Amino acid sequence: MENKVFEAFDTGRFEIPGKTTAFKDIPWSKHPTFEGVELKHILTAKETGGAYSFHLVRIAPNKAILDHIHDPQLETHEVIAGTGVCVNDGHEINYAPGVISIMPSKVHHEVRAGKDGLYLFAKFMPALC
């Protein structure tokens, strides 16, 4: 999958006081359950005392993160690039760059990428991993 907007993240970085992490130095990890889904774990529970975690997510064209919930996490999505659909608590939300969606704890949700794939910045509170 190639996308010029998302490729910018390979030259980007994540910065917090006392720490800079180059995105190119963080490996992509295959999602343990959903085929065609990969994550870069930008900030994890280990670094935040379990309070929150941040992840870059890429979903291959026409692939999906199927229906699931998180308990006790609240999850947010910020769409970076690509298109798709999120079903959030039974409501369809068209995903395109600039869209932000929030899934409270215990709310069913799924995300389906369009023909060009989908790229998200996902945040979890408390941390997912």
C-alpha cells in the first residue's frame, strides 16, 4: 500500500518532553486477529503507566477490523488518509481525511477500508497495550 500522505509519517516523529521517536524506527506489527491490518505502537502502556496508548493503524484495501468492543478503553480514531466506513454503535460514519470518531468503552464498532486502504491515528484510554 502506498499513500503519499501516510508516507510522510515515515519521515515524521513523535515528541514528548525528554523523548523523540522517529516513526521509521517503529516496526509495523500485524494485528493478531484481523488480516490486512497493521499497527505502529507509538506510545504504549509501559511508557504511560497504563493511562493511554497511541497507535498508527493501516488497513489494506477492502479489509476490515470486524465488530468488537473494548472494555474498559475509550477509543478515538483520527483519519489520516484513505477512505472507509466505521460502524460506531450501529451508526455508519464515512471515514475520510480529517474525520474524528470516538468509541466509548463497551460500544460495538468496526472499520472497513475502501479501495485505497485506510490510515488512522488511534488512541486508547486507558492503554490498550
